[in-house]
Amino acid sequence: MERFSAAIGLALSVLSVGGAFDTFTSVGLLPKLIVAALAAALIIFSAASWLAKHIRPAQENVGFGLPQEGRSKLRFFLFAMLLAVLCVGFTWFAWYLTERFTLQLLEKIEADKSATLLIAPDASVDSVTIELPRKQDSACDWHDRSEGNFPRLSIQMISWDSPTPELQIDSFVYPQRVEIDCKPPRVIRRISMPARTTMYLSDDLWTIRLIILAAGGLIWLIACSAMWRWSE
């Protein structure tokens, strides 16, 4: 049963990695995180079950009047650190998913101006249309903040002479970024994108990341407790 659980955990972890890099255009962030969490739980608890058998030092001639060797606290501590390494690895992977495979909107609003940064995910978004504020309300301009020279940002202004001009970005993909500066400050939220794409505000992403950290720590604590119990 232990080997079967380990095999399932390994298969799910491979699928989660494969899904993370091959099917991001069709699978949302939440399903990816759920698969990663299931893979983490199966692998970590399988490892805890195996390590529990080695917390007691090896002893020969058990049953010939010799008491059974007690559990080694040093071994438990070292095994708990190994489980922590596994938890950190899966936590980093889940964090990486939120960092690189989400369409992010970061806002910085000051008294006299605002800066809205749109960060592309690793999976290309076919088209993104950003409606700018009315010209009489705010003067806005855009800047290419991409972290690399390739692929080049494909952006064009639509209806520049209209009261509400728009920016259209085709094949928006990491590491492309576009920043929209407005004076006086304006919140830009009218952004159109494909139905399967979800845009995340920075506050929402940080909430998800805090949940990921809490889940990783909780899995580690439960795995350590189970390992100690299974070693009885």
C-alpha cells in the first residue's frame, strides 16, 4: 500500500509539473494548485511513513529478554528536516505557479499620478484590450516595461481620437510587461481578455501565497506528528 501511494504521488507530481508547463492555456490556477497540493500530501506522507520505520535504532536479538530500543529524538529531528525540505520544495513550486503563470495587475497610486503595470503569464494570452480613461478626465500614456528584448511587445492604439482610446496587445506572454501612467491618477480595470484567462490583482495573489505558506507549514506539522505516531 505504501509503494502504491508513493507511485500515485510521484505520478501526480509529474502530472502537476507537466500540466504547469504544457496546459496552462486551458487549466486555471486553482486546479493546478489543487493537483500540486495532492501530490505534495501523498509524497510527504509516504515519506513520513517510510521514515517512521527508522526512528528506532537497529537492534539485534529483539525478543530474547532485551527491551526494545527507544525512539531516537535526533533521528526524528533529522527526518523532520527532510520532510521540511520536501514541503519547502512543493511550497516554492506552488508560489512559482502564482508568479509566472498568472496575468497580474499591479497598481501604484499617488497623490498626483498612478502607474498600472500589467504582467504577462508564461502562457501566451491571445489578445488583451485595455480601455483607457477619458481624455478629459486624465492624460494617460503607456510604456514597454518588458524584462527582455524577445518576444517584442505587440501593442497598438485603437481609436486614439475617440473619447475613450484603447490599447490592444496581441500574443501577450512572459516576460512582457506594459505600464500605463495617468495624471491625475486613475484606476484602470476595464480590461478585456479571452474567457479562459483570469486576471489577478496583487492583493489577491498575496492572499493566495499566504494560504500556500500556511498550507505548507500545516502539511509539515501533520506529517511530523504522523511520523512520530507511526514509529510507536
